[in-house]
Amino acid sequence: MSAIPNAASVAVFAGDSVLLIRRARQPWLGRWSLPGGRLEPGETAPQAAARELIEEVGLRVSGLRPVRLMRFAEAGPFVLQVFATRAYTGSVALNEEASAYRWVQPGALAELETTPDLDVVLDEARAVLDRC
């Protein structure tokens, strides 16, 4: 039985680098993660992912490819649908949900304190985009 997502995030790639934000709120305050958030009533996961990217980092995304579903119990149970894309416009402008951002190259992730399984998620996201 497949779970229905109530949150979405996006791995936005520019070349080999991926956009990460440092979380300014719980859960995982201070950890590096993908931008995203909870679905609003009536939204699909892709709609929420696109909205969250505009709100959190100021980027408009398209061509979202599903990567995986992740289940978390922190801050209330939620099911996160992770997407990946290379198609975006705009420049990064953070809102209050992120304290910093960086474009991270493969291999540099080990230097950062990240949300759970981010390394695995990014490997899967790259594989999904490489198949497109």
C-alpha cells in the first residue's frame, strides 16, 4: 500500500551541484536539507514542491521528476515526496525558513550536518535525472 504524501521537497541541480538550505526551524534546525514543505489543502505534491521552492528560495521550477517517498515521525508524522529537476529560473532569495544556502558538489556532502539519508536521496535524484 502506497502512502499519500503530505510534504514535498526538490533536489534542484545546476550541473553537478545541488541546492541545499540550512534549516532555520525545527525539525532538524541548523541541518542542511532540500528546500520544501507541507502540502496545503487541495494541493498535489508537485504543486506543493513548486510553491515551496518559490516561497523558500525564490526559484521557479519545472520538469519535476519523482525520486522517492520518505516517512518521518519528527514534528508530527509526515510522508515526504522528493522530486528532482535541472529546470529552474530565478536567483536564490531565502525566506525565514532557511538561514543559508549553498550549491554543493558531489563528495562535499560529508562535510555537512544534513537531514536523514540526504546522501542516498541525492544519489537517487541524480540517477533519476540521468535517465531523462
